[in-house]
Amino acid sequence: MRVTSECTIRKAEPSDLAALVRCDAFATSSVRREEALQLAVNQRSCLLVESDSELIGFIVVEHNFFGNGFIPLVCVAPQFQRRGIGLRLLAAAEEHCRTPKLFTSTNASNAAAQRLFARGGFVHSGTIENLDPGDPELVYFKLVRK
């Protein structure tokens, strides 16, 4: 699979929902995740990236984390991972963030997400216990504007 340098990032539309679900392996087996994606699309908080008219990833940017921007979900289709798509999505999230502070999080077991956030300039900001048994949630932060 080839990714052209001409990737397009845009807000997801309701007609994109099926492609979003196909992109996210967890969503294909989770009604709750599909419902969350539908809500994000309806609230215009989901950005997607396309290459040659194919959806290859998406990111959700909300603004309800203690009054700050928050990325609850970033997803790149497995065959397009480790090609800079996640970094492009993080940069798009920063541009669309309406607050100076942008947060995100991932499980301690998710080393790939931790590497992505570090490469994107996010710094560890804290740990939340007891969300997933035995797998703490690591919170990350980035100041996107002063």
C-alpha cells in the first residue's frame, strides 16, 4: 500500500462512518465504539486523512477535558502505520484545537501510542489508575498556543 504525499485532511461527514469503522479494527467489533464515532462525526469533532480518495486514518478532537482540548482517539489503518500519518493527524488536531492546551491519553501497555505522542511533542502529564484493571492510563499534554 502506497501513501502519496498528497494526503487530504478534512472533517468527517456522516457518509464517512462506514469507512471510519472499517479503518478502526476495534470499532468493527464494538457497537459502543461505532456509536462514539457516529457521535464524533455528528458533533464535527472527527478529522480524517485520505490518500488517493482512500480513508487511511482519523482523529477525534473534543473540548470537554476540564475546558481544554482532548484527543480521545487517533487511529491509522494497520497497513498505513509507521508512515507519518499519525503525526499528520496530531498536527491537524493542534490546528483545530480551540484551546491553548491539548491533552490525550493511552494505556501504559500501548507503547506505539506513547512513541507517537512523544514524537508529536506531547509530554507525560500524569497517570490515572483504575480505568482498565492492571493497565494505567497515561495522560499527555502539549501547549499548542500561548
